[in-house]
Amino acid sequence: MNRTPVDEARLRRLLGGPDLAWLLERVRRRLERGQSLTGPVSLAAPTPAQRAAAERLLGRAPGDGKALTVRLDAVDAVLVRSGVSPEGLTAAVTALTGPVISLEEVRRSEDQAWAEAYAPLTVLAGEVPSLEEWAGRVREDGLVRRLARTPEAARPLLDQVARVLRELPAEPPRSLSVFAADILGNAHALDDGTPPATLCLSGIRALTGHPDGAGATWRRAAWASAGLLRDDVSSTVLTLNLRGTPALDWMADMGEPCLLTLRQLAHHPPRTTPPVVHICENPAVLSAAADTYGPDAFRWSASRASRRLPPWPSWRTSTSSVPNSATMATSTGAACASPRR
């Protein structure tokens, strides 16, 4: 359908000046909200120039009150009658300020974009039923919107989260950074504070039943509950006469302490384990036992990071009661200090 063109030069002289910018802004706001262009709009403290511009537009003084009031239907009539904008005020404002998109349309479009952004979670919930309730909660609690800000950023973020959770729990336990590099192509993608890490930890609670919490110790334990180890090389356990691997057997035969990393225990746990694990505080006890008894000493182990030991069924320490600098002693019929609580 052909539209009668706006006389843009005359329109800019009549309505496009800075002294009527407030009027254009009010009209555009009404159009965005789907409101009619009738009735009055007011400016609380107009300047003399703004009053003069309104008078030129309407061909008469708009009133001498403190506020400047202009009726939109009167402006529409002037524009149509003069031929400046034969289709009225809506066409005039569009010509001066550009196309108007209704806020309702913007909201619908944004809602659709967010629904599409959550698609990776929808697919994941279908594949992993234990995550269905969590996925629904994530859609509603606003966490993704706070982390990603836009649907365009949310979609790749949730795609990363789904790829991670789909691989958990890791078996056997793995280094978190190596896992991140393998799955996401970046060893630091799951570092503390990153959006993927924040959402993955939320999903891990639903996946493994790990209790809610906060802080570095809690995050380390949460990752470990899904088989991902934050620090599998510098976390160590010192043993004496503990057997079950070739290295442990050789050191036990020598009666010397053996230092194992968490990585070694995760990838090559002892084939056999003693029935009891006792824990005391001072690694010097282990050294004294080695000096005094050598290969004949009870089987001992001392851990600097017993909180971070993965929960193997055959050899378990309590993550709630073992100090970080604990000493563990394993023996049959030997008395050792109990864990400090």
C-alpha cells in the first residue's frame, strides 16, 4: 500500500527542533507502550524557548500556567491539515526518530531468545533424569541471567555446562584442569569464579547429593564428589609399611616412608588395604616408628591433605573430622590416637 510521503524539511522545522525534543520523546514512549496518541502531555518547568516552539507548532499559545501542556490530538490535526505529515503524528515521529518497536514485541522476542538459550539444559535433563528438577530450578532462579546477562551469551555457557555434567561423575577420578581441557578445550574454564564453574557446582549438588555450602574447602569437596580433583599432585599422603602397589610394597620391605600423590592414589589405588585406619596428628610419629622398628613397624600413613582424598570404598577417611595436617596410621591390633574433632 502506497503511503503519502512526509514533507521532511518542513517537519524538521516545525517539530524537529531541540525545544520540542521532550514532546517527541513522550510520543515515542507512548508508541512503544501501545498507547493512543490522544490527550495531553505536560512539561513541568518549560523554558521560554520551549513555550515559543509549542506556540509555533500549534499556531496559538498553549496556555500560561507554570507547566507547558500540549494535546497530542491537536498536534496530529496540525500535521495532517498542513500536509507536513498527511498520515499524522505517528508517521511524523517515525520519520524524525526512526522505526518504533513496541515493548511488548521486545519482551516476546526476548522471552523466545531465552527459551532457546536454555535448550542445552532441556536436552541434558532428558538424558540425565536426576538433573531434571535442577534444570527447571536454574531456569527460574535467575542465576543464568545474572551470569550471562544476555541470551546470546547464555546459550554457549549452558552448552558448556551440559557438556561437563554429561561426563560426571568421572571414573576414575581425574584432575579438574585436565578434565576442563579435554571437555571444554581450556584448562582454566572451570576455575573458581567462572560462570561455567558456578553453574557446574550447582548441578553437581543435584547429581551427587553433595550438601550445599560455600568457600574453597567446600568447592574442593564438591568437585571431588563428582570425581574431579582440584589438586592431585601437591596433595600427598606419607605412608610407612603400607602395601598394595609395587611402590608401596618395595618401600615397606625397606621399612622407609613412602610419599604418594593424590593422583597416584586416584589412578592406582592399593590393591589390598588394612581393615582399620587410625589417624593421629603428628607426622613425626611415623618417622619415629620408621627409625625404631623399620620393616617391623605397624603399617602407617601420614597425610597432609586427607580432606581431599577421594572416597574409595576400600579405604576411606572422614572428610568432616580429619585435619589437613593429619597423620594416618593403619594397623591390626595397634593402638593409635583417634582423629581430633
